[in-house]
Amino acid sequence: MSAEVKEKPVYAIAASVQLPNVSDSEFEASLTELRELAKTLGYTVVETFTQKRAGFDTTGYLGVGKREEIRCFANIDSGHEAADEDGEPPAPVPTRAPSTQKIEALFVDHEISPSQARNLEKETGCEVMDRTMVILEIFHRNARSRAAKAQVEIARLGYMAPRLREAAKLAGPQGRQRSGVGGRGAGESHTELDRRKIRDRIAELQLEIVAMEAERKTQRARRQERQGLASVALVGYTNAGKSTLMRALTGSEVLVANKLFATLDTTVRTLYPESVPRVLVSDTVGFIKNLPHGLVASFKSTLDEALDAGLLLHVIDASDPGFARQLEVTDTVLAEIDADTLPRLRIFNKIDHVGDAAAQAEREAALREQYPGCVVLSARRPDDVARLHQRIVAFFQQDLVEAELFLPWTAQQLRGAIFASCQVLDERAEADGAHFRVRGEAAAIDSLRERLAQLP
């Protein structure tokens, strides 16, 4: 469903207003991200329109002149000359050759009000999708599990509710009023009825999520009882290479796509080669600048793996010039879900995308100086991944204890249990049995000692 249609490209344009407090580099990075979001939805952005303003135009986000310029580029006849808010005629339209492709959509790099979207759509002749709507649509297409689908639906319904009034305006008087027959009350409007349906549906979905949450907690508790509590969660900006690193660390086939939000549902695998203690690795949904608040709240449960982890691997794209801003976004969201106090290891990935060997060495030295203790690697280099594997295992082994265990020859059925729950450092055979020097979690060793003490 989320596959892009390659036979027939769908063309779009992007637009953004640069406010005085936004730097040029930050502005361009955000626009680049919007174009990537559009690409993920299957659109090709052929032109970008920007404007510097003290604030957004209250009627149509962009100024009147810029809206007319977009209409001309999209090859749509104006039919009239609009005046701006003060009654002034529109600014002269800059000469820009009309598009030779059919423009299907206009992407706006902010969340705009329903009335702004409606006016912008009417004046430019293009379907308008603001940043929030684009992200919600991507999440809707990519959600796979019941929980993710329910969470996305709640966020979409919350986004749609205030926009129903504008939809009713477009429908005209005949679309606004409803008779009392079959409705809740006489004269209830379509808008009121739809809002009531939305409220009811959100309440229903929230109850489903609570039930799924209880089920997930039970499953997680059972898994942790079986496997111990050693777990790692990969967090970071979308498209930083988390899924590629996940596959490298666990030897498993997980989705790897050069798209924003390719992963929505949490994936859990075992660190490979297996270690003592056994470590579970989970991949989580990627973060992004200006992630809609509804999604931060509704996707908190997909980040619960991060809250339960003993160690967070914060994956950062070392080749992205705007990585510092991305790092800040991730830190902010982690703080919002109360995961900022967990032990964290910064992983600067994609170092192989920086340039030649000299450029990579220079970037690595700069990163190590700025972020002491960080790991700089390429998830596609086995040696780099092996070093990270050792670092993860060492983290979880720092609290392990060493002990001596004696296993009589008559109780060799417990030999497998010793190797499964501990790291065997030394084994020495004697006449009546074998002595093991082991390293493992204190609880696991105590459990083995109890079983050995109960032997006849």
C-alpha cells in the first residue's frame, strides 16, 4: 500500500514562510525534510516557494502575491485579482515559467489552521497538505500492528475534528443542517454529528489501547523473566540508520528503507552472537522536528521499549550537516516521555558517507572531542559493528559476579543450564565431578546453587 507508483510520477510544490527568528540553515534543513516527507508519500517536489515574513498571513499563510505566484506556476487561471488584508492590490508576480507538469498538491512546512488551508487551496488551486497532515498520512500508511493503527487513528481524528467546520463551509448550506430523524436531536448539523462520532470513536480506540497496553506489559514481563533484564533500545532521528544497525547487531532481516518513518512498530530481536547475559535489542519509531503533539502522545507506547531498556543507543547520522538539530529533537522527545535519565550511548552512524578516509578521520576526531565516550561507525562495516557489540556486552557485564560451581557426574542434566545462564570461564574435571568458574547475574547463580543443593 505504501509502495510508490513509479510508472506515473505525482508532482507537487512546497512552500514555507521564514520567520525572523529562524536562521537560513535551519530554514533550509526543515524544507529539505519536508521534501523528503513528500517523497515518502510518493510525490516529486518540482518547485519550492519561500517567503520572509514577520508572521504568517492570517487568511492564507503566505502573502497574497506569493499565493498568486503559486497559482500561475501551477498553470491555473486566476479569474480575479485578490487584495491583501489591508485592501492593497497584490504584489507584482515574479516571473517564473509555468510548470509543464500537472501539480497535484502544495506542501506547507508548518501546521496551519483549517481556514488558512481552505483559503490557500481556493486561491492556488492546489490540494494543500500541511506538515502535520503529511506526517499523519505517512504514519497511517506505514502502521502495521493493531496498537500502531489505533494510535494513528486517534491522532488523525484529533487533527480532523477542528477541520470539520471548514469542510462544512465548502459543502455549502445544504451540507450543514440535518433533520432530527435518526439523529441525536432536531436540527443537529452534520458537523456536530461528525464531531460526536469522532469523540465516540476516539473513546473506543483509547479503551482498546488500554487493553492492548495491559496485554503488552504482561508479555514484556514474561519475556524479561525468561531472558533477564538486559535490553537495548535504538532511538534517534528518522532515517539515521537505526534499522540497518538493528539488522547488523542482531543478524535478522528487518525493514531497511531510505525513507522517513520506514519503521513505526517496535521490533525486538536478540543481540547476535548471543552473550551472557542475553541482550534484547529493540528498534523504535524515528523522531522528527515538529512531530505533531498528538503523535508524541499516541506513540508513547511504541517508545515504551525505550523506557524499559537498560541502555539507550542514540543513533545519529554523522554525515548530515544538521545532525546537531536532530540530536536536540531526540533529546527533547526523550525528555517528554521521561526517558532522558536512562544510560545512553551516542552512536554516530554513516561515517562512510562523509567523504574519503581523510575526511572521515577528521570528522571522527571532531565528534569524539565534542561528545566524549561516543561511538563513531558505519553500520555496514562488520568490524565497526563488532566493536559496538563488545561495548554493549561490556555494559551489561559490569554488574556480573564470578563464582565457583561444582557439578557431580551424576547430575550432568544441569550442565546445559549452567552454560545457558552463565559465561563459563574455566572448567576443571575431577574424580567425582566438574568444577566450573562462571560469570553471570547474581540471581542466575543463586538459582543454580539452589538447584545444585537440592541434588540427592
